[in-house]
Amino acid sequence: MYKRTSIDIKKKILLSIKEKPLSFAQLERKVNTGYRTIKSNCLELESFGFVNIEKIKKHSANGKPSFLVKITERGIEFIKKS
């Protein structure tokens, strides 16, 4: 069984949010990995300046706090190079 590397997961996150911002839960389904993995990788990507994480106080569907992950110009440049 092939285990994906951390960089593979980060690239998949960046590719997934290239078209439109997604929540952690949406990324969890799209990247096919756990919530904690998504959250920690997104926080790391944010520290490198590849994404911005916006906290939404009330999600429209369930009323709970949510996070929206948006790609930055630096993140787009990283995808183009890799």
C-alpha cells in the first residue's frame, strides 16, 4: 500500500482550492484524508504564505464556526513550478 507524503497532500490541497475556496471538511473529502491532517497541512501552508485561512463565525448550512481555505498568488506560483 502506498502512503502519501506530506508534500503530496499539500499539493493536492493547493490543486483542490485553485478554482474556489473550500472548507476543511470539503478538503477532507476531496483529498481523501482526515480532518486533523487537512487542518495541520493547511496551517503549515498558511505559515509559508501559500494559503489564507478565514474563520467564518456561522456556517450557512449548520450554523457552526467554519474555516475557509483560499489559495494565494504564492500558492499558485508554487503549483505552476511543481
